[in-house]
Amino acid sequence: MTQPPQPPSADTQRTGSAPGLQRLLVVLLGVLLTIGLQAGATPRAVAAPAAADAGLKAALDEVLSDPAVTNGTTTVQVRDAETGELLYDRDGEKPMKPASNMKLFTAAAAADRLGTDFRFHTDVLATADGHRGTLDGDLILKGYGDPTSLVDDYRDLAVQVRERGVREVTGDLVVDSSYFDDQRINPEWNPGDLSEYYSAQISALTIGPNADYDSGTVIVEYAPGEVGKPAKISVSPAEAASYVDIVNETTTVAAGEDDEFSYSRDNGTNTIRVGGTVAADGGGREWVTVDRPDLLAGSVFRQVLADEGVTISGDTTSGTAPARTRRLARDESMPLKELLVPFMKLSNNMHAEHLTKTLGARATDDQGSWENGTGALVDFVADRGIDDAGFDPADGSGLAHADRISSTTITEALIDFRDEPWFDAYYNSLPVAGNNDRFVGGSLRSRMVNTPAANNLRGKTGSLNGVTALSGYVTGADGREYVFSMLSQYEGTSPRSVEDKLGITLAGWKG
């Protein structure tokens, strides 16, 4: 709230006008303030004393004098979260690679444009009516972008189909992923990362192997065999084993030796090559992407249908549902307000891209695509009046090195979002510094431990080769809340430790 006018300082009294006139001015200002408040004027907090802010600037200058910062390019902004006052600026207008700080905007746009109660869904459709348990036509599995689908979800769909009385399908099982376009790999992603779980293909129909919802991947588990022989390799979920082809070139070595397990997937295929060594007392697991996750989903669905006593005479094919169908089953995801937690805490790239393409589909009444989705993100920022100079997304996750955002855009947005009805869900999805609970601390759980920032600072991390970022909210020792953004591009030593120092400094600051 606006504070009443303060009496002049002792220095002002000694050098200013007559005390009587000063008292009159104070009274008049007080009257005008009262009239303004009674007339419904919105009170605004005043800025902290200039001396305190100067002290904060000096403290942050010292933090950012670290060679890891000065040898690269780093932008920083700090603002008062209540007033928006700019307290510290270091090239804040400069567009930078944000890495996963891009997700700050993807999550907010999804909450705003889709709503926190939004649920993805997957349908099973029929092209003909059934007769005495036989469906004379195709069975269609149509996806609408759900990145959380697991084997159990497809099994539930199979149960629904059986409960509708279907026991035999004379046609094909058709997988329909046409809600998104067929560009499953963003052209700005590093081709060398396409086997890695964080760079999975994006399809409107997909499946994940675990409760982290790592869609578009399988887990390759390795265990020792006989010494000198190949290691034992298995795939999770087990239903995916027939979809991938494992080429096992591993060797089991003596106990006590290091596991040096390696893996890769041949681009455009589902041939997964595993090699290296596995110790007799070793073993572990790795997440590997698949080609055409929609067809993997179809393969799994066909198996669980068979488990439920539903047989399909035809093949599993890819296609588009005709205009006239009837729905036999539907699976729905958790609401967005719950999905935001694994998405943001664990910085799940695939969740970001599924949401981005869904935003594009909703905004254009067309297929979900990166062009439509990033256009929806740009419109979201522009519509809010946030400084969007340099805001240029190539994807929704920050995996693309072509993405650009400025610290100014981030700090203005973080302040702007605080007034939204969806803000609590958004704020609670951010990782919490120094909290070891994986679904609380997320990507910040091992950082700033046992400091004033622990269980205080909430922010979004970002990491690419040569890029690190941290932006979010933190409360100072005097109760003042700050928003901050630090974006860095570097060669050599990463300035990530300096991000922590910045957060700790703000958390411990008394103005």
C-alpha cells in the first residue's frame, strides 16, 4: 500500500524552506492521499530506500564479478515482485538462449489458454457397427496429444472395448496421430541427441514407460551375464519388446570393474545398439527413444486387446479416421494443474512440446505443429503487453539452440502471471531450492541446500551445451519478494554456481 508522506530528513530541515511551510505541505499531501484512496485509487507499494537498493546492486555486482560470468555472456534482471520496480539490470534486454527457461512461458500459456482443468484424451473409434461380438470394419486408435499415456491406459481402453461386446475385428487396427502434424522431430534439435530420452519424437499418439511420463521412450535394462559373455538385456514396458530390435554387443566383466554401458538408436529405425561392459556385480537402465511412437502405441494396444480376448484380423496401420465413426472408448489424462508438477519439476521436454502443439491446434483449428504452437506462444506474450522484443521461440521446451528470450521478458512475465487465477498451480509447479523431495525440489533439489534460499527460492532451471539459466521467485530476509532472471552463454567453466550465489544473496538480503 502507499505509505503516508514522511517528514523531511534532518538534513532537509537544515537546508530547506521554513518548517511551517514544510508542515503545511505534509498536511496537504496527506489530504490528497486520503481523497485518492477514498475515490477508489489503487494503492501501490513504494520502492525500498534508495540506499538499500544501492547496497543490493553492489552485492550483486560482486556476485557477478566471478570469472565464470565475465568470461562469457550473462544477462541478469532483478525486480520487486510487488511493484515491478527494476532493482538490478545487466544487459536485460539482450536476447539469449533460454534453455528450459522457455518452459516458463509454455506452462503459463497452457494454463491460460487451455485452463488448469484441461485433460488430454485418447479415443477408440469404430468404422462400422458390431454384430454378435464381431466388428466388420476397422478399429481406430486416435490420439489427441496425451504425453502421459502408459500401458495401463491402453489396457483400460481395451477393457472398455471388450465391455462394449467386441470380441473380433475383421479389419485393421488403425493408429491415427493426425491431431498433430507428421514433423515429429524439431529441425532445430541436435541430430546427435535423437537417441536421448529428452529428445523423443513428438506424436499425438504416444506411450511412455514410467510414471515420470517419458513419452516416446523405452527403458533398456542391463544385468550381468556370465563373465566373458554378453550382458542380459530387457526392455520396459515388456509389451514394447517386440517393437524394438536390440543388437547386443556388450561383454560381462569381473566384479569390481566399472560398468561402461553404451547405447544408441539408428535414426529412422527401431534398432537399438548396446555395447560396452557390464560388471558381474553391476547393472542399470537407460532411457532410449523410439521411432514412430504412434506405431509403438498401436503395437501395445493390440497386445492388451488380445489379453482381453479381442482379436484383430487385419494389420496395424497408420491412417486418419473417417468423418463418420462411433466412439467405443476414451481415456483421459490427469488435469493440467496436476501435469504441471512432473512437467516443470522434472523439466520434461516432451510435455512442453505436446502442450505447444496442442496450443497451436487450439489457436488455429488446424493440426498441432511447431509453427502454430510457437505462434500461439508469441501471441500469448504479446497479448499480455509484456516486453516481447527478442522473444523468438523455435519450440516449447528450450531444447532448440535457436530459441531466444531476454531477462526483461522473463521478469516482466513472472510479475504479470502473479495476478492470474491459475498462478497458484503454476507457482507450485516450480522446483524448490534445497528440497530433497524429487516432486518438490525437482531440478533444484540438490542446489542451495542449507542456505537462506532453501525451501524459499522457486525457479526454473535451464541447461544446454554452453548454456545455463535460472529464473524465478525468492523472498528476502526482510520479507520483500523478488523476481529474477539470469541467462548465460559460456565456454569453459559454467556459471551455474553463480546462479546459486545470486539466489542466496537475494534470499539473505535485508533492505
